[in-house]
Amino acid sequence: MRFSHVNKSEKRVDIYEKVTGRAKYGADIRFPNMLYAKSLHTKYPYAEIKNIDTREAEQVSGVARIITAKDIPNNGFGQQKQIQILAEKNAYYFGDAIAMVAAENPKQANKALEKIKVEYEEKEGIYDPLIAKEKDSHLIYEDLENNEMSHHTLKKGDINKGFENSDVIIEREYTTPFIEQAYLEPEVVIAVPFYDNSTVTLFGSFQNPSETQHAVAEVLKEDLNKIRIVQNHIGGSFGGKEQIMYTLAARVAVLALDTERTVRLVNNRETSIIESHKRHPYSMKYKIGATKEGKINAIKYKAITESGPYGCHTSSVTLRSIIQGTGPYEIENVKGDTYGYYTNNIYTGAMRGYGSPQVIFAQESLMDELAEELEMDPFELRKKNIFHNNSVTASGQKLDNHEVSLEEVLTKAVEKSNFIEKYEEYSAVQEGDKKKGIGLSISFRGCSLGPGDIDTAGVILSLKKDGSVNLYSGLAENGQGLKTIYSQITAEKLGIDTNKVNFMPVDTLISPDSGPTVASRGTLLGGNAINNAADNLIEKIKVYVSDKYDQDKENIYIKDGSIYGKKDIEILPVNEMANKAINDGINLSTYGWYEIPEISWDEKTGQGRPFFTYVYGCQVAEVEVDTATGEIDVLNMTAAHDVGRAINPANVKGQIYGGVSMGLGYGIMEELETNKGYIENTNFDEYMIPTVKDMPDIEPIIVENPDPNGPFGAKSIGEPTLELGAAAIANAVANATKKRIRSLPLNLEKIILGKDLHKGVDHK
Amino acid sequence: MKKANINLIVNGKEYKITVEPDERLLDTLRDRLHLTGVKEGCSIGECGACTVILDGKAVNSCMVYSFQIDGSEVLTVEGLETNGKLDPLQEAFIDHQAVQCGFCTPGMLMSAKALLKENPYPERTEIKTAIEGNLCRCTGYQQIVEAIESVVKNKD
Ligand code: FES
Ligand code: FES
């Protein structure tokens, strides 16, 4: 197929504003007569709040209003109604806020915070899910039977038989840490009361405008259509600016309504890290059995994680883990369990990957460990067991509606990186302190939300008199390039130039509610909705032109900004047509909607068709480890990803580079450290993310097998890029050092001593 | 300490400003001069989002007190364009898609600009050193480095 706009590395539509500093992010938006808000956080991770005295604080000059839990109309939201806007009886984690101040300037607000007197009774918290799960553990919520937040299970075949028939069985345990999303822009909310017809209008760094609207309406007990969220530029999110943004938006909205003034909250980095939800830390146990020829017969796995006190994403995150927990391998006998428990640590939520990076680290390390046991090349072992067309997954889904390209991505990455030769070379004994290694990992990933969620999206296209199109989408730009991708798809469908498409700021009073911009679903869902809206618009144009110019509808088409008819003769340019049509009273606005194909899930057995399509990826890492110092130098990484169709190849590469860097951070440096609920590293001097110097050369390989269910065949790329890196690096480090590290991040002490001094845990 | 009167040349324009004793250059630029292209990501000199060029050198404007730089010259991302024409670095960032969320972009551009002013033909490793203090969570830096390199190559 030849395209005019898609499948091309067109310029990002929002890039001019961004390179000139003109792009207005939340903190850059100003209103007259604003108040400045600050939150007071609990002193202890878990404590009863006996009394809050704000009298002295209210006397601080410039203070307009101080709110506490009693001022919040409805102080609990979220799936379990547990997330407190402001802590009421108890503070459950270190980021719980107790009060919020609005003052004429930030200094006054800070001063007032110091004057608020809170009486606490510190309580004994639970800071380890392995303790939370014990029968005699005390309860975080006394009205619940135990601390279990979620449990998913999966059963396929006969697990005992599977092990009985195996020649080799190994059992291993793996752990991963809390991870901070580390978007560069800390959270921002600006609440404007009684603006136009809305009770409150909120601007800020919202990943999910519609979900923010729902939460604020719920908290304020206000009609949904009285809450307006407007979003345009946001400085990254990666799953992070979800629940915390709902909480902050609600808090600031209450202040704005109480004072009838615009209120602005800009978090600093420390506050951002302390209060926002993190990637789930996992403890995992795996048992695998295979024949001596390398056919995997059985896998049993169990993953335990924690939700913190607030159950927001844990159930869905651990659901993805159960579905993808045995990787892209055809295995007849599987038994899996994933659990989430309440604790008093920081709460956990969405972060790019969503329950996959953890299990991939475990299961792909395990594959290499099995290969070693079988004295087999890890590439060979994988090839013997991977999915192909019509393979059946652990959840019993036959992969029969798209190209299962695992072998293709694996082979391409292996060839490009020269894996086989290097693996052999590095497996031999290496002289000196510096040792090289190479490792790989592969994955399959279900696209979009999966079981239990409504999965639909809508767009509005509105053709203007000048031939430009306004595009209203409920899914939002988070930095990933959604505006550009949507503009290209619209342009391709309508036969106009990409720069004629105007992606409107997401505005919840106009843009169709399309669910959250998560789960790498933006291109897939929104792209299909655009297809639908564009088809409807083209139909309107055809009807109008055929009528007006006496043409057969079937002959009419649009190309390069003009409308053509019989014998490919140009009738008139799109802008002239639009002008005429609108002057003739024709409606040139259309709606598009997309609902995913049917999926199914049986929660009792973990069987069904949990996703309507999947993507496949393979990453290879080559490392050099200094065994004297423990330093790991990642020399290069190769990343092959099947995206269905690359709507914008440069953008896909950008996603790959960015995902690989996050995967590298996960592999060798990142860890949010907690100590009895306190957070130890609250800024970038202590929470390390990769700098340019940490990054190796990355070789991206874009594989395209157009998916029948994707717009122009496109699927997903955001999350697949991040989930593989840590596992590939762990395998490379093991190849180099002949020592297996089973906990992330792979740090210095672990490599030199085989144990982590910092934590005193020996995972060997 | 009390307020101070200072003179600054920012993006070629002269300003006489009265600043607070604890006012950071970042605040002066963002809050007084409304140059919001300068971003704040960490406030402790670790992320580079607030990078500007101060008397020819790239600095983290969150780590500089305004009263200390009386008489200085400051260049921010808003001052990169000349006569409505983008700086070659800005063009290169566009062509190489070196931008995702864009929050690090102004700081990256200013670090790169300072480098090229001092060293018009940097090696790849010198480019990396110049932007080492600029964190980017989105791009993995590859397209940024490529963009800067392309400007160097185009000089020939
Ligand atoms: S805000 Fe100045 S270095 Fe981060
Ligand atoms: S583009 Fe988002 S931080 Fe660099």
C-alpha cells in the first residue's frame, strides 16, 4: 500500500511550540488574582489524626483558606473509595495530606503550613506484603477480613503431570523494587471557579482528562457537566499522572470554590515523589519443568505485590501479570497466582509496563537459567517454545487473528546484534576484571485495556470553511506523539495535508469520553475512531459533491487536498468545497466511534480471550562488567518490535529509545527506597534515572505486520519498549559474570559480593 | 537581607529589576519576565530543565540568585530565534524528532547552544558531556544527540 501521510516520519505537529519555549505547560498558565496552594503531609506513614488546629495558621498574613478532610464533600474516591482527598481519621501512607492552604503567595502558604498543629498517634504499620498476608497480621482496614487486595489465578492443563513428565525442574525467586515514573514536569493543577458555565474549570498536567472529571465530580458531589478539564501540553506521565492528579485536582477545586478565586498548585519534586503512586514491587516464585530436549512442560508461578493503602490499579496490574506471566511460550500445564496486599507503604499504581516488566524480568531470567541447566543456547531454547500463528496462550487463547511474529522479531534482533557468535565468545572464560556478556529477552503483550474495562473511544472531526479540520479527541497527548499520529491518520483518510489538521486541546465538555490514555491504546483505539469519523465525513462530502456537480458518488474521491470525480478529473479543492458546502448549510462535522472486538475472561480459571490482539518484541543487551568495581556498562542494545504498522517511524524509534532507557534504568540503577513507609530518595540527586552518559547506542528494528484490527494495521509501541530491557541486561550480566542476580536493580554489591549490602537480603 | 536593584540583559533586551534577596534567576525569568520556556523540574540543580546561558555559560537557573548577577547577560530558549528564524539547533530538533513531552527541550537546547558557542566542532562524547546534566525521561537521548551532531556536520 502506498501512503501519503501515514508510515512517514512527518514532523511532530506540536514540536514548533516545544522548541521555541512557546508551549504552555500547566505551570506556565496564569490567571489574574490567583491564590497559591500547598499541601501539609503527615509526619508519620501510619498514624491516627487526633486533632488538627489551624487557628494560628489562619492568622498568617495572606492566608485565604485552609481545608481539611471535613471540608471535602465526598472524601473517598476510586474503585474502592479508599483514596482520601485529605486524610481524615488516619493517615495511611507517608504521602497522605492532612490539610491544604491557599494564600496570596507561595511563601505565605508555606508559612501557614508550619503553623498548622496536628496531633498524631503513631500506629504500627505494615511495610511488607509478605507480612500483610500472614493470618495473624493486623488489618489495615478493620472492616475487611484480611489485607488481601486482589488475587488472580490461572490454571491450564495438569500442573503435577507436567512436572512429572519433566527431566529438568528448577525453582527460582526474583524480586523487583518500587519505581518512580520520574516525569520531568511535577504535578500542576489550576482551578478556576465559575468560568463560563462550569462550576470549576481545571487546567494542568492531566494524563486522563475524562477520569479526572469523573473523580472531581464525585468528590464535589457535582454534576459531571459542571466540571471542566482542559489539557494541552504535559511534561510526561508514564502512568504517573493518574490518581494523584485526581486527588490534587479535587483538593484544589474545593479551595477554588470556597474562596471563589483561581487557585494554583505546583508540586515540587520532593512532594511529587512522596505522594504519587509508584510501579508495583514484586516478589516472584517460579518453577519450571522441561524435557531434556528443551520442551517446556510446565510452569508454576506466584507473584506477590502490594497496593499500599489504596487499591487503585493493583487488581488490574496483577491481572496483566497473570496473563503474561509465563511469557510468549506454548506451555501445556500452567498454574499461576498473583496477589496484591494492602500495606502502609506508598501506594502503587500505573507505570508504563503495568505488571509486565516484573514478570518478564523473572520469566526471561528463568529461561536463561533453564537453558544453562539444559546446556542449551538461550536462543535455541526460546525458539523451541515460542508462539507461532495459532499457538494457544496460557490463558487458552488461540492466536488466530493476527500475525504472531515472535520468531521474526527474535531472529531479526539476534542477527542484528550478532547474538549467537557473541554469546558463544562471552560464555568462555574471560581473563581480567572486565568481562563482556550478551543477553536477550522476548515478550508478547496484550494491546489495550484487557478484561474488566469498557474499551471504546470517540473523536469528532469538523471540517472548516478553509479546508482545515478540527479534531476533538478524548484521548490525550502525554508526550508520546498522539497529536501527530492522529493528525497523520486524519490526513491520510481525508486526503488532505497533515498541517490542515488541528488537534484541539482536550476539553471534557467537548471531547468524547474515550477512557484513559493508557495501555498503549492511543493509536489503536483513537486511530480506529478517526477512521470511522473520517468515513462518515467523506460520505457527507461525496453526497454533497455528487449532488452539486452532478457526479456519480462512486467516482468521487479526495487526494492531495482536492476532490476528484469521473475519469480522475479534479472537481475542486477541498477548501473551496468546504466553503461552498457550509454556505449551502451542509453539516461537515462527524462523529467516529470504536469499540474493541469481543474479549472474554473467566476469573476463576484465568482462561479466555483477554485481549483482542497482541504485539511482540525482542531486545538484546551487550554489557561490560567490571568485576572489581561492580560497574555495569551497557555497550549497546538492539530492540525489535512489531508495531503492526508504524504510523510515524521516527516517532516509533523515539518510543523505542525512550522505552529502552527506562528499561535500562529499571535494570541497573532505579529503586525507590522505602524504610518503614518513609521514602528515602525524594529527588534526582538520590533517585537516579539514566543520563545521556548511561545510554548505549540503540539499534531499533521496526517490524511491520499490519493487524486487521488496527488503523492502517497499527497496534502499540509505548509499553512494549520498556518491559524487556532489564531482563536482557540481567541475562547479559549473568553471561559476563557467570553469576545470576535475581533482584533489580542489578547493583554493584550484588555483582561483586553476590549480595546487596544495602538491604541485607541474599537472593542467591 | 533586602531587595536588590539589578540590571540584566535578557535575550538582548535590557531590564532594570528589583529582586528579592532569595529570588532565583529561574523565578526572575519565569515570574517577572514571563519567560516560561525556562522549566523547573527539581529545584536542586539536578535535572537541567531550567538551563539558561549566563554570560556565555550554561547554568541551572534554579541555582543562581538573581541579586548576584547584576550586569549579566542571559539567553533563554525564547531568545534563540533571530529575526523570526529558528536557530539551527531548533531546526535540527524538529527534523530529528528530538522532542517528546518537550519539558526538557528548552534546557537541552540551551546546553547544546552553549557548547556550540564554545566549541563549534564537538565530538559525540563532548556533546554527551554538555547535556549530561539535562535529564530526559522520554527520548532516551538518541535523537537529541543526533540532532546536535547534525548541526555540527552542517557547519562544514
Ligand atoms: S530545576 Fe534547575 S536543575 Fe532542575
Ligand atoms: S522529552 Fe520529555 S523529558 Fe525530554
